[in-house]
Amino acid sequence: MELRQLKYFITVVRENGFTPAAALLPVKQQTLLGQIRKLEKELGLRLFHKRTRDLRLTEAGRIFYRHAQSLLKSADEAIIAMNELKEGGVCGEIRIGTVDSVGIYFLPTVLRNMRDKHPQVRSTVLYRSSEKILQALISDQIDVALVENPRPDRNLQYETIIEEEISLVCGQMHPLFNKKDIRPQDMEGLRVISLSNETTTGRLIHNYLSRQGIKVTSVASTDNIQTAKKMVEVGFGVTFLPDMITSPDISCQGKSLRRLARIRLNPACNRRIVLATLRHSRASRSTTTFVEELKEYGSRWTPCTDSGAA
């Protein structure tokens, strides 16, 4: 049995087919099929059901899949450890999973700092919803996850990196543009571009409005924060966004940009950005270093503020 065969088998299962797995690896499909048959012959058991339209694992296949993941991960960790010893420093790959807003507005600075200090470390970033990112972490497709307000999971260990406010955001021509904060009664009937309840932040905002007894008029709904922000810029309505998303449009490095107004909610609505790792897993040196850099940056991170608001 070869590590290459384990990698082929795991990729076929994850990609749910030989054709997409062959394209991803990349190898010829016939080569891939041959290696899987060779593996089955060596094990003396079939790993996949035959003559079925959908690719399905047999019982032996399901058991072997769990062990194959563990074996391949151990081999990867061993190679990383040896490379680190040879190089005398931090090297290897970090696989990070996160949501769009964190990946766009928070993570790049951390990755730049890592590159400057440890140029031999390679980073790959996977973007998905918080729920799918956590699934990827549990199935060992990523090493660490940065997600929003995650649900408890006994397999995972959580640590809050930052906590930020969600604010009401409006454009320059909106009557609320110069307002500093807003109470529930003043939000009644607002024309709002809603973030979909399919997103964690969208559900967080929906629950906040429900608790406060606020009824707003939804003029549009989207699961994309950039779309919501752009619609506010062109005067389509107002929206609720985490503060990190509007920082480039408010004030940074002492320059008051004032493209958008960020109006604080009273009472506040907060979003937590949480680091998730597998509870019983040995992290590589590069992953440990990344986590340390992440925590250090998170400890001093603040959203840009608008000093020009009335």
C-alpha cells in the first residue's frame, strides 16, 4: 500500500467521482481507476459499490476512509516536521477556511505578516459559509477555521479572536447620514437591504431585530455583503453590516473618507469572529505560528472610526 493510493482514494471520495478527482489530482482517469482496483485487491475488499449510478462507499470503504485520512495526515505531519528540522525555521503549508468578510477585510494583514516573518510558509484560503467551513475542518480539508458565531461542537475547540459591532449603514444622500446612533423605535419602517438568513450574519441581524420588536421593509435580499454595500452606495436603501466591512469607507489612517455612514445600534448588536481547531489534533509548527500571529493581530485590531460624524 502506497501513500499515493491513499491520496487517490480520499480524493475520489471527497470529489464524489473519478472524473473530478482525476482532474483535481491531476492524473489520467484510467490510472486512477487502476490504482483504486489495485488497492481493493490488496485489501481483499471492495471499497465502492459496483453498478450504481452514484458513487457510494461500502461498509469497508467507510471504515477505510476514516483510517486513510488519519494515515495521510500523520504522513504529512511527519514530512512537515522533517522539513522544519532541515530548514531550522517555520515552513510548510497552512490551510485556512473562512467566510468572505473575514477573508477580505481581516485575514490579508495576518497573511502578509506571516509572509514577512516566515517566507517559507505557504497559505491557502478556502471561502465558504461558517457551517461548511467547520465541516471542512472536521473532515481534515483545512487546518484552522475563522468563522462567525459558531454553534457548539464537541469535536472543536473555539477561541474568540475579535468581537465587533454590527451597525446600520447608509449612503451620503440618506436622511440618517449624520446620525451617530439609532434606537429601535427610530428603525421602524426603514427600507432595508437584507442579508439572507442563509448567512450567519444575516441570522444574527434577523434575531436582533426580532428581539427588539423592529419591523423593517426589506427592499432586497442578498447573501453577498459586497452587493449589499454597493446597493447602499447607489442609494437603494440602508443595510446592517459588521464594522470591519465598512472600515475602508469610513476613516482610515486619519483620513475621513465619508463615503458611507456607520450608525451605532442602541442596544448594540455584536458579531464574534472565532478561531476553530480540532480538539484532539497535533498542529504543525507553521499552523501554531499562524495562530500566534492571528491572536496578536486580533488583540490590537480595531475598526476604523469616523471622526467627522456629528
